[in-house]
Amino acid sequence: MLFGDVVYEPGGLCGPYVQPGIQFVIIHSGEADLTVDGHRHYLPPGRIALLRIGGTHLFEFSKRQSTRHFWCSFGRDVLPSALVERLKTAPLTTPLSPRILSIFEMALSAPHEGGEDVEGVLESLASTLSHEYLLLARMSSTDGTVHPEPLAKALACVERRFAEPWTVASLAREANVSPNHLIRLFRTHLDETPAARLWRARVRHGVELLRDTGLGVKEIAHRCGFKTPFHFSRLVTKFHGSSPRELRRSAWSGGCRTPLCPS
């Protein structure tokens, strides 16, 4: 069981190697190309990747900047067999969540010595990480398809920097494609527009803040990229069937929790 944190200088490599166990990898800053059995995948910041047992893996890190990444690796015996089977069919990558970063923060701050107690904490965190990954994969409505690089870049912006005043044109510039091409990529691979994806991300993060913080509706709306609390409230009600205050009241009183992301 191992949680780690490392920085690769520009042009750094890791591999090729055969994956010995289950591993999760986060690109915290910088970027990387991951080749698995000859298939190349782009890993931008703001996403987490799942590496399954077996297969030949090669990481090629950014040639323009240093890349910092976190990882968690462990044997299949750490998890219940049913959870291992679910990971076998999970997508290669999914967007990060604040919860995943918290899991890594807890793991990396654990003492190096402590025997079975420390090992128990790390194994519990690995199990929690696996469940959170599966939850995020379901919430992001992905079927496991590896997206083209421009789409992956745009999705990273939407999921990690959702509060910024994005337009289709500015997202397209980040993805190095034309606005029309970006719209086609979203429609072809996700069956939605860039704007629809952005507002879903903003609502999802806003609902998380409603349930997990004491921030007011106005402050949450601002932090999530809404110009007015009214717009935030309208979309929350549209997607969840309840107003922001109703969702918070239900969550804080121990009521049922509706999905964080509209389907």
C-alpha cells in the first residue's frame, strides 16, 4: 500500500512497465501522455486515472513544464472482490473532486511508522478512493470512452475551473480548436453542448457547497460562476426539484440526498 507525490522535470518519463497492481494517478499540475498497450491517452491537470493490473504502461510528462502527480498503488487483495470487479469496467479517467484531494492529503500526511494502525488507515483510504472514483465516473456520465485531446482539455477547464467566465470561444482557445469543432466534439462524444456541461458542473459543485458548508446561497452562487443567486436557484430547482434552501434543510436534518449531478 503506497501513496506518493513526485515532481517530474520537463520531458520526464516513467516506464514502460507492466502494471503490477491497482493504481490511481492524479496530474496535479503540468500534463502527461499515458500509453497503455500501445494506446495513447492525454492526462490534463484536474483528472484522475485508473491503471488496472497488467498491461504495459508508459508516462511521458510535459516537455514544456514540470509535472507534479500523486499516486496510490496497492494489490487487489486490499479491496473486496466485488469492488475489484467494478473497477475492471470503470473508465480510464474521470474528473477530480475535492473529496479525492482530501483523501490524498490525509494519506500523504500519515506517519511513516505506526504499524498496523497506519496500514489500516491507508487501506481504508484506498477503499474510499475506489468508491469515490466509481461515483465520479457515474456522475460524469461517461461510458469509458477515452476522449480526444481537445475535448479532454476543455472538460478539464469545465470541471476544475468552472467558476471562470467561460464562453465557447474561450474554451476552444484552451483546447486549441475552433468553436465549431469543439461543439461538434461535445455533441459527438457527450451528446450535449459545452454550455450545458459547464452549467451542470456549476450546479453540481454548488449543491456540494450547500450540503457540506455553511456558506450562504449568494456566496455559493458567486463561487460557482453564477452572476446572480436567482440564476443559481433556478437551475438547482430545475435539476433537483428542490430549491437550494430546501436541499440544505433536507441534508442537514438527515433527509434523503438526491444525486449531486443531474443526469
